[in-house]
Amino acid sequence: MPDMFLTHLLVVAAIASADSQSFDTAARAAALLEKEASLRWRTGTVDLPGGVARLDLPDGFRYLDPADSKTVLEDLWGNPDGEGTLGMVFGPGMAPRGDSSWGVVLTYEEDGHVDDKDAESIDYSKLLDDMRKRTEEGNAERNKQGFPPVHLVGWAERPTYARSARKLYWAKEIDFGSPRHTLNYNVRVLGRVGVLNLNAVSSMDMLGVVQSGMRRLLPAASFTPGNAYSDFDSGKDKMAKFGIAALVAGGAAVAAKAGLFKGLLALLIAAKKLIVVGVLALVAAVRAWFARRKAKEEARRFGQDLNEVRRPEAD
């Protein structure tokens, strides 16, 4: 009899626990839906924060300001830190929590005027080998910090530089240890003294959709009068200490480690700048950079910048 009574108690406890978990799951789902419903979307022409650049969004594309983007990155996508963006853009019919959704994170790095004279001479196969090597070297540190390894699989789209528009774009396939590999699609728009970054994050099975969408979005991003590449004044504006190859490699920190240029490098990434995967590519370990300033400094040393954002579908 005592055994039967104990069994009954265990069953009741199990049911209560299951009900509690179901309630928690339902409550969380409701909270996420409420947060998504609160997002304030904008369309058409959008002047980005800081006044340096703007977007002339094609039909169907929608913009979120930095505050709403922080909600998406932290609350809906689970990133530890969503600060430091200029906002986000979503493609036609896409919502943050859609199963096949993709989003674009916008940031700006004012590191000087980028000399693009090396654009046509870059050996992108060799550069990819260097990037893979640095990524694998970074895995040792990620392992020490308790993060899973990250592997750069290869180009999902080889880098292209549109010299007349001063726009650079490419895509990488990243393996974060899950069956679905991550797609990081990068666009860099060169300006007078800085670079506007558009980083799209999705899964590799969305490559065709993201490519098509980013090609439509490419002409939409521009610098405001006085901030364009052609507005550079050599008499008073500073030059960046890196070129096109370093932008593809993931920024000056990666370029320095890969030996892509010599000399002392300025600290390129401000403390609050969101990082996404150094080569738009490394996401899971990004918590090290995302968490606190010290973690951000560590991540920066291993080539992680705002090219990597975690999306739930990429897990």
C-alpha cells in the first residue's frame, strides 16, 4: 500500500511538473509574440542614426530602428548583446520569428578612408585559406572558454567589388556544429571616412532567397551628401590602415593576425559595437564578445566582428 501511495504521488508530481513546463513554454511563447507585435516598422527612405547614411528601401523591405533591433537580437534571437547597430532590415514577407526568415544587421565603422587599389589583385582562394586557418586557431581559445568550435566551410559567394558604386559583397558558409550550416552574406559600402556594413544572417538553404534579396538591397544603401567616398579630403581626412582584403577577412584585427598589412593598427571596433562573426561567419562563440567588454576584447583578438548574429533557425 505505501508503495502504491508513493507511486501515486510520483505520478501526480510528474503531471504537475509537465503542466508547469507547458505553462512556462506557453507563457514564453506569448511574451515573444507580444514583443514581435510591438515592433515599429518603417518603409521607404530611412535616414540612419548619425546622419551619415540612408536607405531607399525597395518595395516590401522593412526597417527597424536600433531599439527594436535590440529586441529582435536579444529577446527573439537570443543574442546576449544587441547594442551598437544602426538598425535592421527584413526582406519582403519576412518577420523576425519566421521559420524561413532572414534579416540584415546594419552597422557603421568610422576607421578612415579605405584605399581600394588592391581590389582587383586579391587572391580570394588564398585569402579564404588564411581565414580558415585563423578561425581554426581561434577554436583553441573558444574551447578554453567553454564555447563550441566554429568552422569556415568556404565561400557561398565569392567576393565582388563594384568599383563605380564603391560596394563590396560576398557570402560565407559557416559550420557552428549543427546540421544546418549558417549563411553570412556581407555588403560593405565605402564612404568618406568609414564603412557601412550590411550583414545578412540565415541558413544555407536560404542562399538563393538571400542572394536575390541582397542584390535588390545593394543599391538602396548610400552615404549622405558630404559623406560619400568621393567627398574624401586628403588634407584633413584620415586614411584607414587596411584595404579591401582586410574588409573581407573580417576587419583590421583579423587582417593584422593574418599578416595582410603591416604597421600599428588603430582599435577598430568600438566597445559597444555589435559583432556578428568575424567574417560574418562565427556565431555561437560570439557570446564571448557579446557578453562584457573583456569578453569583447578577447573575441576581437580572434576575428569576431558584427558579421555573426545568432538566429534560432541556425541552431
